[in-house]
Amino acid sequence: MENTGPGDPKEKLILIVDDDDSVMELFDFIARKEGFKTVKATNGEAAIKTARLLRPALILLDLMLPKPGGFEVMRELQGDDTSDIPIVMVTGRYMDRSTLEMIKLEPNIKGFMEKPVEPQALSTLLHTLLKTHASSVMKLPGK
């Protein structure tokens, strides 16, 4: 049965990839608060394995990762049955405009956020990309 309205975030799994525990915990907290299921990876190798195994609905991917880096992970996930998983690239490093534009042109990149990430902006982006309704943020009266 096809549902044309917003989906339920409880049905969506988000893979959070960051080597900084505090950032990963923040992203996990925000995603779970919005009703999403989460799984975490702390390096590029684990991110690729987890993405292939669990096929998450979306990946929050840190650009600066150990073995391999975020850019390599993004490229690796373009080549197989994970190519349709949307990726939101996150970085704490300054990016010049041309590098940023180059990353945004990658087919699986659907968003880009700079650290420190604003929680409300992340929540909004997740719901927009995954076509879900916000469970805890704004409920319209009478709904």
C-alpha cells in the first residue's frame, strides 16, 4: 500500500559515522529524539560494512575519518547496491567554495552541514530528506 503522506520516522534507520564520540552522541540524540532508529560507526571501514549490511535510509557521514576517510567512503558507496542511500556530509574543517561545490555534485550527497551542527537544522534536514513527519518538534493543533 503506497502512502503519499509523510512517513513514520520509526521506520527509518540512520547510520551515523563520526570518529568524535561527543559529535556522534549528539547526532544520535537528535535523530532518536525525532523518532529515527540509529546505528553508529567510528571509522570508514565500519561505515561501509554497516551500510552494505543494514542498508540505512540515510547516512550522516563525517568527512574527516580514519581508514578510509569520508570522501572515500562516499565514493565506495556509489559503486554497489548502496548507491541510492542518501548521504549528508558533515565536516568541522573549513571548505573552500569549489571543494564544497564538487562534493555537492556527487550523486549520493543530498546535504552538507558544517560543525557545530545546529540541532534544529539537522532535525529539519533529516525529516525533509527522508520524507517523514516530525514527531516531537511541531505538531499542528488538531492533528
